[in-house]
Amino acid sequence: MSEPSAAVRAQAHLHHAWFLGLQLMVSARKGPGVIGEWMFRLFRRQHEARFLDGLDKLGLTGLPHAVACAQYHVLSNSVGGVGVEYLPESDRKAWVRFRYPRWMYAGPTLCGLPVEVSRGFLRGWYAHNGVSLGNPRLGFVCVSEDLLSEAADSEYGDVEDSAFGLCGYFHEGDRELAEDERLRFAPDERPPDFSLHPQPELPSASWPEERLHKAKLNYALDYLRNGIGELAGVLGKSAARQLARQSARLIGLQYQSETAAMIGAPDGDLEQAAAYLEAMFGGMGDVVERLPSDDADAAGGSIRLRHTGLRIVRGLEGAERELLLECWCELWRGAMAAQRERKRLEWQAVVDELQWNLSTAEARGR
């Protein structure tokens, strides 16, 4: 097995993929309106939990509000490995432009999601910055989008010439904005020349490589920790559970070999499968120990693991915690089923820990 940081990167990659897969599944099965509402609720929750505290931690609280918001989105996204550029025009008007590849819609996902996803995100977070800052004159103007509707031609004219990716600006006007004015669209406007403006950067002394790897993992985890609970609020617990479990199992199947390669884990017997799980859970900062097996058989027995720490649900309580944990466990059941010698993985939640039982699929099927 490789160094612990490889497992951190593998976990970030896996959870990012699960978030993408869940978005696609919700969009395909429930439609644009549902996923748009889900994204609005998710990003409003993220905003309320992180925006003001983040401004302070990034040292931006003394800046003019439009400038502070634009720089915040550059710096906070860079923590998660997301490329965003900053283009100021004045103290009251500052642009942001997302660069490619888009983290939120990585790979071909960009082609499979409707514009309601992006607009839910903008409405949930960007349009609420002024409210959180106590500045009712501050809003966001979107001039270009990458997720486009079937009616995009009527909104943007020739898409090839007009739409160049998500871009817009924070603007502080001369009057208070009504709720429906905090986000508006102006596809005929264009940003200034990027080359003229230096970019805000995270201080390297405070953000070494290891901390950035962990931050990228936390970035992906937070979308799932908050997102599955908000999805239940939109669809109901049963429908959210079904989609989150199914997407988790598929992502576990799809990404097992890739994550195993990232941490140097071979596709082999029970012992090697258990080592994969131990290393991956360690990448979350969790603790795993072996328990005595109680059902050894001719097929090679089983391996039992005690798993504590549980970063995925840390700080969550009640039904939301239970739902997320149940869905998250499907990632690992899928990963074990993907191996050449298929494994069966069962789990049980005991107070603040998980107990896993890993066995060969053939042995358990007798």
C-alpha cells in the first residue's frame, strides 16, 4: 500500500464521483425542476454554514462587498481544486469566471445536466451573499452559462459565440434589490480582459500540499453530507434513499479498480480486500481494527472489521445521519462486488461505530 495521502486523494476522487452520479440520476429520473430545487436547497445550506465564517478565515472581511465576494469564490473554490478567475472593475463591481474542466460537472457530466442545476446553485448561494452581508443593494449578474436549456438559442443566440462558460459579476447598486432581482441574467455583457488583473492566492505557508488534499476531500464530502439530507427534503426519505443507495453502489462498482490503483491495492483474496478497505477508511481519518472472525469455513472464512471515527456522518444526528450512513455503505458493498473474486460485505451500525463482515460471495451463498 502507498502513503496515507494517496488514500486521501482516492477518497476525494470517489466521493466527487458519487456526487456527480447522484446528480445525473436525480436529473434523469426526476427531471429538471426537482434537481433545480435540490441544488437550490443544498447551496443555500452550504452558504449559511460557511460563507461568513469563510470570509473571515480568508481575511476578506474588510474589503468592499462586491470585491470580497468575488475573491471569496476564487479562494474558497481553489481550496477544493476548482479553477475560478477574478476580474475587478471597481469597488462595486467584480467578476468571477469558472475555468475548465468544471469540478461540479466533471467529464461528460457537463452534457447531462440541465440549466436548472446551475441556476439553483446561483440562486442558493451567489444571490444570497448580499443578504448574509446585510447589504440589500448587492446582487449577482450572470452573463454566460455552460449548462444550457433546450431554449438556449432563444436566450443566448448563437451558443457557440455567446456562451463561454459560467461567468458573471457581483454588483452593488444604488438601491435595495427585491428578492427576484438578486440574481439576473445579462447575456449581452462581457467581462474585462483577464490579463490585466492579478489573482488572489492562498498563502502557501498556511496551505501546504497535505492540507489541500484533505481540503479537497472535505469539499466533496460536504456536498454529500448536506446534499442527501436536502434531497430527502425535496423527494421524501424513501425516494432519496433509493437514488442515493443505487448511485453509491454503481460508483463503488465503477471506481473500485481506479481507487485501488491509486493506493496500490491488488485485486485479490479476502486479506487484500480487507487491506483495501482499511487503507481507504484511513484516508477519511477513520480508525479500523480487526475483530475475531466467528464463521470460518472452507471457502476461506470471513474478516470482521470495527470502524470508528466515521468522518462521513460526524456532527450529524437523527434520521439524516442514519440515511447518509446507510447510503454511504453501499459505496463499499459495490466496491467489493466489483472484484474479480467477488466479495460480500455486510455492515451493522453499533452506537458510534460500524462493524463490517467481509466474506467471499460464493461462501456466503451456500
